[in-house]
Amino acid sequence: MPLSPEHLKQAWLDFKVYKRPEARDELINHYAYLVKITVGRLVTSLPGGLDREDLVGAGVIGLIKSVDQFDPTRDVKFETYAIALIRGAVLEMLRDE
């Protein structure tokens, strides 16, 4: 279930300021939809030996990295930042194959 804007703001504060791991988990779960959207847009056909779930796994790693590295005090929308890192992680996996 998506977080309300107020709860989302509080989760960022709890994670970045108070280092609460539960808040990090909430953020990752809230933004998980970005992985599916990005993988779906990026890959129309899979190379042999790769499963869609492999690409989703790589995308989740990109999402986790984006949550950990994001600076909410900058004037950048999280979704824009996260999609770039998710995309990069998926493309890197595809290049390695």
C-alpha cells in the first residue's frame, strides 16, 4: 500500500536523520513499483539465459542504492533519481550477459 505524502516525508526523515532501518524498508517497498515500470520499458525481449526476475532483482539493487544515496534536501524528485539508478543496474546486468 502506498504511503501518504505525510507518511512518506516522515519516512525520509526517520531514515536519513534517525537512521531507522524500518523507515528504509518502508521507502523501498513504497517505491518498488518503479522497478517493474523501468524493467518493462527497458526490455521488450530477453536475451537467452536471462529471466525477467533476474532483471527485476538487478533493478531492486538499483532501488536500494538510490534510497541509500538520495539526498532529500536537494531539489531533485526521488523518482527521477531512482529510475536512473534502476536503469543503470539493469543495463549493467544486461551488458554482463
